[in-house]
Amino acid sequence: MDEEELLEQARRGDNAARTELVMRHGRRLFGLAAALLDGADADVSDIVQETFLAAFDGGLKAFKGNASLATWLSGVLINRVRKLRRYRHSRPAAPLDAFERPVSVASGASSCPATEVQQRMDVAAMLDCLPPEYREVIILREWHGMSYAEMGSALGVPERTAETRLTRARRMLRQRFAGYD
Amino acid sequence: MVDCENQVRLSAYHDGELLPAERSIVEAHLRDCPSCAAELAAIRRTSGAFAATSPREPSHEQLLQLAQSVRAEASDARMLLRLFRGTAVAAGVLLACALAAGVYLSQRTRAAAHEAMVLDHVATGSQPPTFATDALSDARQSEQQVRLARWIADDLRGRQEER
């Protein structure tokens, strides 16, 4: 069934349609929320739930079909994460001087991380050092494979801005993890 | 290593976002620019690190729980809960206002009674009673009235003793 039609049925209260959409997009949205929040499962689940409810309860009008449903839902989720972050003030942007020197994980990483756990830790460290807006583009590109146009749509910024942020994010990572191999 | 101005398009090149003509230009440049070649290698290493991992995934139970939590009847229940919470907050505010008004009126009444009693004692020349300083007498207005009454009583008593 067409996703737009599925969304319309979900909005009307069709639980089968709601479940179908959760099964199609829930896993990806959960991963996105987990990467953006780096928080507890409860926070992640709450954000994903709110995202679906926003889409089902009244967000259909906002979905004009310009982007895919996946991209649009990602954008809704990112906005919710931003609101939560603003509310908590718990994750201020890392100061720029934090990117001036390579840190210890780089030297550890340069000895070729053999295990997936080590790789996961390295990636988590990379994400952790990025300010929120740069973290968003890296996750959308590297893990969700979004094009620049899709990133711009999800983030609510022009495509060129998404590209610039991605370039800067990668530069920050290169400076901080200079020895990563 | 000096940064090259062409580095700004390397991400787009790496991500396959360039048109064929632009790609050719970047590729030709990469052959002659070690700085850009190093930058591209760094981008590839970073991308490789992400490609080797994947974002956290929910368990099947979590996914089912999520599907359950967004069912239509669950939405209705949440709406009712929100409505109830809103009503409860409004009722709480009204109750607090009513209590505050009651306390204020009670203080005014007590202060007026104290004042009348002191003036009565002053008029008859007897010793005014000591006022209990209970919680209600903390109100500024009541305290001022009590202090004024005491001052009047002390002053009158002093004049009587002088005579």
C-alpha cells in the first residue's frame, strides 16, 4: 500500500495502518533517536512514540509529499530531539578548542580496532565530540544514507547548508581523530 | 599541510553528489593535490568507521510496545489524561487562591480585634495583654497595627507615671 495512503488511514485511527507504519519506520527512527540523544532507552522510546503520534494525530497536513515519508518522519523526530535538548540544556555545543588536538582515542584507534565493540566505541566518541547540528548531518549521511537534498529536507535547511555542515563535521572529525585508521 | 580551496567539494565527491563533469574536474585535481588526496582519504576512513557499525536497534519487544503505545485508543486515553491534568491544575490554582483570600481576611479580622482590645485597655488604664505571635501575625499589616497599639499604650502609661 502507498505510504501516504497508509498514513491517512493511520490518522483516521486505523490501528493496523499504525502498526504497519511503526514496523516499517520504527527501527530506523529508534536508531536515529538513539544516535542523536545518546540517552537512555526510555528517552529514545518516548521521542519515537511522540514522533509517530505527531504524524498520526495531526501531522498529515504537514506532510505534503515533497519528501519521502521516511525523510519527513526523520525531520519530525529531529525537531523533537532539538526541543528536548533545549529543554534540558544538557548537551551544550562542544567548544571549538576541543577540536584542536587529537585525543587519546585516535592513538588507540590507529592501532586498528579489531572488534566491533571497539569500532562502536570509536564511532560513539566521534559523535560525542560533535555539536548537535554537525552530529545530525553525520548520522543522516553515514547511517541513513540520505542525499544532501534529503538531509536539507529533514533538517529544514537548504541543501547547500546541509553540505556545508557535513564538510565541517568531517573536518572536525579529521582534526580530532587524526590518527584514525 | 596547506588546505586547498577545492576541499569544500570533496565531501560531495565522496558522497556521489557531483555531476559527472564536476567529478572529472575533482578527479583531475586529486591527481595533483596531495592535500586534497589526504583529505579524501580521511573522509573515507571516517565513513568506513560508520559503515562498519550500525545505529542501536530496538528489540522486537520494544517495537511491539511502540506499536501498542501509538494505537488509536491509547491516543484517546492520553488525550483524556491530558484533559484531566489540565482540569486538576486549574482546580488547584483556584483552591490556592481561595485559601490565600481566607488567610488574608482572617488576618485582617484578627488585627482589627487586637487593635480594639488594646485601645480598650488603654482607655480603662489597665495593662494591655501580650499578644501571641502566632503564624498569622507574621503579616506585615497586622504587625504594624500591634506595634502602633503597644507604642500608644507605653506612651500613655509613661505620661501617667510622670504625673
